[in-house]
Amino acid sequence: MSISKRGIFDAAQSIEGILQIDSKRLEAALSLDARTARIEVQILLQTLLNVNRAYVLTYSERVLSDDELSRYTGLRDRRLQGEPIAYILGEREFYGLNFRVTSATLIPRPDTELLVELALQQISQRGLCRVLDMGTGSGAIALSIAHVRPNADVVAVDASKAALLVASENILRLNLSNVRLLQSDWFAALAGEHFDLIVSNPPYIEMDDVHLKLGDVRFEPLSALASGADGLDDIRRILRDAKNHLKAGGWLMFEHGYDQALRVRQLMQQAGFTNVTSARDLSGIERVTRGHA
């Protein structure tokens, strides 16, 4: 039995054909495992066709039109070049919510959900609580807190105007009315303001860390990633002024690198914070350190 050239073309242009071929391409180009590579191709197809995963699995024999294939190829080639899939799609899920992300913001990561969980433990479901998120980026931390605690008065600051534009889009997406955005170099624009809780996922990677040239982080804003020779310059800057903006008994919480917990605890204690402890993420890594003003 012979197969026409058109039949061969159609097979390669079908959903299943694309999944088989491009999963292997992504696997080889980006050193992904086979499952992750296939999931990423599925996500690109779902985005292109505006369908859910069940559709992609159920109608795997569907053949893409020439226009659809051209647009899909554009998405695939961006991923083959290493661009993070969150930037290609323009969004990322975090704490059960969908956030718009761009190259002006960090991509929210599951590890950071621990910071949100610990913050929520300190915010009563009743009564007003003033919360400050420093270096908010897309707003993922601040807006997740504001969504779960509508009684909280949340202020989110960032030095980047471009990042704040993304955060403002996310406020509209989530229909939140208890978040205020402010352009500020850490505490510079917050004179006279005091908070019950300050949270931050600041830059904490060493400036010469080789990982800054690998994977997704190559595409993320360096200013939101790296912070001096030991990665702790911005944490020191925040600690210098944090107590001046915390109410008596308030809390300060940082996300930090996998090997920085001991040093961050020492810095917080030196800055006069008490009850300083570090919490572990789901991988057992000390990921967040907090202290009492």
C-alpha cells in the first residue's frame, strides 16, 4: 500500500504528529525529560487552538491548517530558542490564580507560594492588616494575599515602571480593590508609612553565578535576579530600613536562595529582629526566613 505525499504531510501536520516530532525536538534542544517536553508541546497547541488538554488528547488526528501550522511553528521556535513558555503564553499560574507575565517581570514559581502561605498565617480574616510587598514584579505575591484576605490593605512596590504596568493588568484581571501599586526603590517612596507585615522575594543570586546564563533565567530581568557578590545586597538594603516601617510586633519575611538561610538569619538578628526562623519548602529546602520586629 502506498502513501501519498499529501498523506505524509497531513500526518506530520496532525496534532499527534506534531506531539511526536516536536516533543523530541524540545527534549534534545532544552535537555527536558520526555514527559515535560510532550506537556509543553500540548500547552503550545492548546494555546494556538484555544482548546483544553482533553481536546488535544481526544482529537489527536486533527490536521492543522497551513495558517495554524505557521502560527504554531512560530511559538515552537521561540521555545526551541529557550524562551520560557510562560513568556510565550504571556501568563503563569500561581497560588491558583492566572497572572500575566512579560519579560519585564520574573516568572512566578511554586517555591514562592511558601512565602504567601506564611504571610497568610499572620493575617487575620477579620480586622485591617497593612501588608507591604517589596519588589512585586507581576504582583503574584501581593495579589495572592489580597485575593485570599480581602480585609488586608496591600501596598506593592517596584522600581520598574514596566513591571508595575504588568501588576496593574493583573489587578484588573483579578478584580481586586485592596491593592495599591507604587513605584519605589525599596522604601524610598514610603516615608511615614507603617505596616503589620512586610514580605519580599528580592534579587538574591550572586552576580557571577553561572546559572544566570542557563535556562529560563537568561530571559528574565537581571535586576530582579542578581544582587551583588554574595546575592544579599538587596536583603541588606531592606533590613537597613525595615524596622522604621514596621509597626510594633510586625513581621518581615524574605524568600532567599537554597543555601542562604543561615546567613539571612544572622543578618536579621544583627538588624534587631527576634524570633528569627527559616521555613522549608516542599523539597525540604530552607526557602523563607522571617523575623519579629
